[in-house]
Amino acid sequence: MSELSFSIDWVASGSPDPVSRDTSAQLAIHLSDICLTRNEDVWSKTMRDSIYVSVYPLVLWLAGSWWRLNHEPLPATGIRPALSWRMAHELGAANHGYVWPRILFVPDGESMNLWYEPISTPGQSVNYTSVPDVPRSISLAEFQHKTDAFIDEVISRLHATGQSQTELDSLWTLIKEDRNNPECTGIRKLEAQMGFDPEECPQSIIEEALRLQKSTGQAAMSELAPVFGENVRKISSLGEASGLQGHPQEYFCDRASFRLGQPWEQGMAAAKLLRKKMGLGHERVQDKILLELLGVTESQLSRWSPSENISVAVAKPGPSGSWDMIFRKRHPLSQRFEWARFLGDILSRPIPEEGWLVSSDLTTARQKRQRSFAAEFLCPIDALVAFLDEDYSESAQESAAENFQVSEKTVETLLTNHGYIDRVETPLPYRLVAKGKNT
């Protein structure tokens, strides 16, 4: 993973505002070897790694967005984030008249993922030049440690200049108090996951969500809350619904230690191990095998069909190792992938964790593990490359998808992620600003 650093070189300012004056500095932000503040000073025609700003607006934004910034994931693929989401995750929301670098912070429950892109700002004094390649990740704990230290350094600076009664000081004190109180921490996280700022969620909704969490489990609620937001009644409806009763095979539930690497690496490792245990080699996984692993019979499946418009698929634990599985996919290939995702979730989740399994369109660490497991289990990259025999054309990929009974998108994603074909476009989750505009 990458490392985040904030470098502050305090510089005197003639600002009439005492807070801005005493927090003016040359600021540089690095993500390992990438300088996110690398810019061209238009007036002096020089390249710099730092920008001359008051850092106060930036740390005030970091503190004010802290709960959502750290715990609210990106909405599901295809859903453009609401303005309130963007204000809590795009660094430009610090505003205060400065041209900030275009950086997007997206937590996935375990890591903080950063997207960035260069900015051309006609008429402004700064043009940011950092060239994006792929999103970079840092552990969530590391992100919190570095931003905490950054905020504390600015507060110390203000105290040293005789300014201890600032909005930042009061806000940061409240945040630390909530973080030191387990009950408050749980509520703040859940509010953020549902898309609310602290204490902005209606009391009736947060109380209902906390009640449901006793059944779903905290880990599952962290996946459900971002999908349904304030519509917690839909989560309750899932709890009341019935699905397919399955008994996953015992040997499959023998969880190995897949805690190293990125979520996609963990999912892939689990899939490789399972295929090895089963002696599958490069052969296709038949539907019958997938259902047997889930402990579901083909006759059960033939008598059941998904409900309409389900946003997530869930599996609820029952007695004697059984699971009540509510699927949502209808297309045969999508169904196979969904079944495999549930298998991956059962295998990779921590042993002491209880509660529901959740499969959704989010990009949390849990969902990344599921997708990676399903892709590798159904279409192993080594088997895929051998089948293609160095022909990565569109028609060859179509044939491979048919051979392994997966979607063409799965084949394309596997080849892209393993470097066999180039990405078609920069993997930004959405355009951070409208084309030709700065907002």
C-alpha cells in the first residue's frame, strides 16, 4: 500500500484574518512517490511540489467530514454520488477561495482509496500536473493516523499563536470524544454509512437501524446501510423474507488465513485453494458443483425465483450450519457469479463474525473479495490465458466467456487486472468535475 504525508512549511502572511494569517504555509501532499500538489506556477513559470495556502480550510474540512470521509463508501456502480457525498469526499470542497488539487477519497471499510487527476485552471495561478495512473490505496488506520497528526499540528500552531478558541478546536474535541465512546462511535459510523452527517439522521431511523443490526450483525449492516440509506424498512423486509435453504459443505467452511494483501488478492487466493482442494485444474465449474457447495439442490432452485427489484442478495444464518439464501440475479451467467460470490464470502469472512452475508454492487473491501473470488473460481486466470493462447481479440474473449460460462465483462476485467490487455479509460469512479468546468 501507499503512504500519505502532509508537509507544512509555515510562511508569514499579510491576511487580515488572524486564523488565515497564522496558518499560511507552503503545503505539499505526497502519496508515496507521487506528489499530489505538484503544480506549475503560472506567474513564475516554475514547477513546484508545494502550494501556498492557509491550511486551516483543509483541516477544517477533514475534521468536519471525518465520519463520512472514513466510513461512507462510494455508491453502487452506475449511481452518480449526490452533492452531499461529494462535499464529504472531494478535497475541493475545502474551498475558501483556493484552487485545491483534485483528489477523491473513497473508503472501502479497510482501506482509503485515492483517485486524482490533473487540473487545468485558465486564469488561475496554479495548474496541477500530477498524472493519474490507477487509484492508490492506504490502510484506513494509516489514513486516520496521518490526518489526525495533520489536524493536531495545525491546532498546535494556532495555540502557539494564542488562538485556542477556534471552530476547528471545538469540532475536533467533539470528534475525539465520540471516537473514545464505543456507543457514540457505532452510531456515528452508522449515520455516515447511511449518508448522514453527525446527528442529522432522524432519531426514529437510527433507532430502527440499530435494532435491525442486532439481527444482521454489524459487518452486514455496514454493507446494507449504504445501499438503503434511510429506507431501513427494506432491510427489515429482507429479514422477513424466505429464500433457499442451504447447508454449505463443511470442508469448504474450513477457513484458511487469507488476511494478507489487497481484498482482490485475498479472494483470488481463496478461490485458488478451493479449486486445488477439489482437483478442478483448468476445467469449467458446473452449476451442479456450485449448488452442491452451497448445499442447495437443483430441484430447490427450480421451484424458486428471485423477487423483483432486490438491491442486494443476502444469506441469513439458521440452525445447524444452514443458511437462508435470498438471491437477486435472473440471468444464468449472473446467477453463477452470484452463487460463487456467496461461496467466497463464507470462506473469507473472519471466524468470530456472525450475522448475514451480503452481496451488493458496492465497492467495499468485502464486495471486492467476493467478486475476485467468483472470477478466479469460475474463470481462473491461468486457465483463461491458456485458452486464449495469446489471442486477446474481442471474438476470442467471447469464446472464452462461453467456455467458462461467465460474462464477457468478467473475462475483460480479469485480463485487464492482470495486465494482459490495456485499460480502455482512466478508472475514475465518476468525473470529479464537469468537463470544462471547475466546481
